[in-house]
Amino acid sequence: MDSVSQMALGAAVSVAVVGRRMPVWKAAVIGAAFGTLPDLDVVIDYGDPIRNMTFHRAESHALFWLTLFSPLAAWFCTKWSGMADSFRIWWLNIWLILISHTLLDAMTVYGTQLLLPFSDTPLGVASIFIIDPLYTVPLLCGLFWAIRWRGRRGLNANRNGLIISTLYLCWTVLAQQHVTAMAEKSIAASDVEVRQKLVTPTPFNTLIWRVLVITPEGYGEGFYSLLDGDRPIQFEYFSRRIYWFEALQGSWETARIGWFSKGFFAMSEHDGEVRITDLRMGQQPDYVFSFAVARHDSTGVQPMAPVSRPSRVDIGEGFRWLGLRLFDANTPPLHRAMMPATEPFD
């Protein structure tokens, strides 16, 4: 999730655990600091953009390592606060802040390596977008009133913010299950062989969902609004250009994206650059994680040091499309409904 959400969650957890033992504002500041701590791995340069992407949310988000780190952090907080008899409560507080951070990240589609060092498989429920105001606002409201009101009334407000945000997370999973059932029904009614599917919300909401499917020939993309009812999902299909992936067998970079994306990737060529794109984050033709990994000319395909080639849709047009698609199932996909400034992904 975004930094604001993680700081708000950490602050709310800290206020709930130690808010009766110290000033609420101080508990909130400590919680916000530890709530954003795991994401500081973004400052580490692993050598290239693909390594930076796929090593993010690794050891700093692993349940095992965070559990080992929490007593050390608790000891520091005990010494700093002068509360020598409160080590256990600080230990619980820090552990809950860190673990809630990584579990929240695991609700997104990106992938969080929770089980290191025992398994490096990126886990992601994909039921919430990385920024969702309906999750974050209740936490911020609870914290605001906790600091303003103080005492039991303020702590109750903070608790209610945590409850509402957690219930919203539960809602995202239920909504995802509903859309998954609709996707399976639509796929079964078609004659397309689907090998993999992914159901994830569109940006900033859980009312409009994107369904991504991998087929033997390529991939398909469809959208479903919770207001669509029983209307089948209409898919648009594209080539994955998988022959480029096969031409780059032995390339660590392409294999790494293939693994990290769990197979939801596509290859393309742009002006002599061969690119690999993670299809999970974005929508046709604009994707957050796309990398040039080779050059193609008359002599063949030569691997190159990866270069990030992100493509992002105009935010204003994106919001306008979301508003149209929510109520009208006949609204064409964004890249057809609007004229994107980016070049098409072929």
C-alpha cells in the first residue's frame, strides 16, 4: 500500500496498544515511523530496475525477520521512553505494527515475500489497489479524533477507525470472489482456453474490476462493474509475443519478471528494443512495470542492461473513464474510449 496508508495504520495500531500509557500524539508518531520502516528498502539500489522491483518487499517484509527484529526495536523504545517495566507491551506494539504493514501489502497485487527465508514466493491477494481512500480515510479520521478528544472517547474513535478499515478489507475479498465467479461464468460460456486468470480492482476503488486472462495465444483483458449484474464480461485479446521470451532463454532479467509476475507478462518490440511488461499493474496499453531487456537488429537479439520503460495513462482521463464504466457496461476500454498520450502497446 501507499506510504500514507501504512503510516496511518501503524499510528492507529500504536495508539490502540500504548495510547493509554503515553500521550496519544506520541504513540501515533512512533507508530507512523515504524509503520513506514519496512518500505525503506526502496532506497536500496540493487543494481538495475528489475532487481529493484523484484527485491522490494522481500526481507524487510518477511514475517520471520520482522518477528526477530521487533524485540530489539521494543528494547530501544523502552529505553527511549523511560518505561523500564513496559518491554512486553512495546514488543507487542512494534510487532503488531510491522506485521500489519506486511499483511496489508500482501492484500495488493504487487507481491510480498512474506515467507522468507523459507520461501521467496511473492504472495498477493490482489483484492485492493495500492491506493484506496476508502481504506485510509477511516484510519485518519480515527487518529484525528483520538488526538483531538484524548481519553477514552478518543481511543474509541481510533479503535472504530481500525474496525472500519479492517471490515473494508474483508469487503474487498468478498467483492473479488463475486467478480471471480462472474469471470469464470463468462469464460465458461466462451470457446477460449484460459490457462490463468487474475481479478483485481481498478485504481482507487473496489467497484470496477479488471479481469486478466492468459490464453495459449496471448492474453485477454475485461472489466466488470459491480453494477453490471449478470452481464457477461467482454474480453479484448492481445498477443504476448512469447517468441521474444523464448529468444531470450537464459536471460536472468526476463526469467525474473516471468517468475515475479507469475506468468502474467507480455513481450513487445519498440524501435529495436525488446521489452517485457508485467501485465498485472496497469491496463492496456499503459503499464507501470515495463523494461527494455534486449536490442533487435539485423544481427539478431542481444540482451542489454534493463531500462525501465513505464507508461501511465492521463489521470484525468482515467477518472473520467471510471465514472463512465461504473454505470455503463457498454463503455469501451480506456485505450479505445479515450485517446491516450502514450504509444500503443503491441
